[in-house]
Amino acid sequence: GGPSMVRAAAKNHPSVAVVTDPSVYAEVVEAARDEGFTRARRTQLAADAFAHTAAYDVAVASWRAEQVAEDWDGLPSFVGSAVHKTADLRYGENPHQRAAVYAVPGAGGPAGAVQLGGKEMSFNNYQDIDAAIRAAYDFTDPAVAIIKHANPCGLAVGADIADAHRRAHATDPVSAYGGVIAANREVTLAMAESVKPIFTEVLAAPSFAEDALELLRTKKNLRLLELGDHSEL
């Protein structure tokens, strides 16, 4: 079958270029017109091919294990997932450490968010905003969570999202300085006006109203993450 042929081609990468990603097709055309792929590029393509077939095998094995478990009214004996690197980070929790973001296709949470403004995310930004999202999305009412250095310093529900933020910030206004904020509703202009005067590293929400986004983008360093409908991790 297809996976076997892909694996066979990848094993023979010293003399074979195997392509499993349509985004590489244009590069194939250029290579065919020139002198072909370099050995280093064929090695990279082979690694990509093995990752592709591995993800396929994991998906099939997990699906089959779930079916068997359902037939026996139990839990599956195997659960797997294939993750892909989506971003390299400048460093990890500390400057001497390396870090990157890995996610499954279609991931939710901060790994699957669209950044609408601000500086690049750091490892610690991801850690903190992940905790904030989990806290805010535990509630069905409008809720806001504020996290700083992995510690919660504000959590509240309100009549609307701006009210929830005011209440959350009032929990500990001093510690909220330099923290991250997660909201489980669209950020409105009223909430944006409440957030703007406060030094904040990251603000994550399912969406941002246009006027709110325009206001918050004036804070050049404020990272704005749009979670969409995929807020769950």
C-alpha cells in the first residue's frame, strides 16, 4: 500500500527524493529543471516522509483500539497522537534552555491560536496563558482569569466580560501588573479600555471586537491571541 511505498522510498533517500507534502511540489519542479535535490534535502524529505507515515499509523492504531474497546465496553489499550513543531522559541523557561511549540493538527488553546498583535510569544507566556485559559473556560458565565508567573492573581465572573475583568483585576491589582489575561467571551471595547492602562504580557480570548482590537494594537508589546472556537486543549 501507499505507506509501505513511502517508507521504502524514504529508506532509499540517498538516491530517491520522496515528497509527501503538496507544498513541496513547486520545489520539485525547480529541482527537476536544475540538478535535482541535494543529499541533505533528500534526507530532510525522508525524515518528513517517516513522520507522515508514523502519524498515519498512530491515527489508524488509535482508531482501531477505540473500536475494540467499545466492543468490550472498556477503555482503549492504546492511545497515541502525533505532534508537529509549529514554532521555535528564543529560549525555554530560562535563557540557557532551548524550547519549541509542538501541537497536534487543529490544536486548540494557545498553541492553536492566531496572534493578532504584539511581540513573539515566549515559553513562559505559553505556560501562563495556558493556565489562564483553563481557568477562564471552567465557567459558563463571562469569566476572566489573570495569571502571573504561573500563579493565579485574579479570577472572576461578571455580568459581561468587561465587568468580569474589573472584578478579576480587583482581586490583586498589584500582582496583575505584568501578568497574562484570558477571557471566555469576545473582548469588547469596554474590556479593552479597562485592560489598556495595565501592563499586560498576553491577552487571549475567543475573538476581539474590531474597535477593541484597534485600541489594544496601540500597545505594541501586548500579545493578542484569538482562540476562535478551539479554546480547549
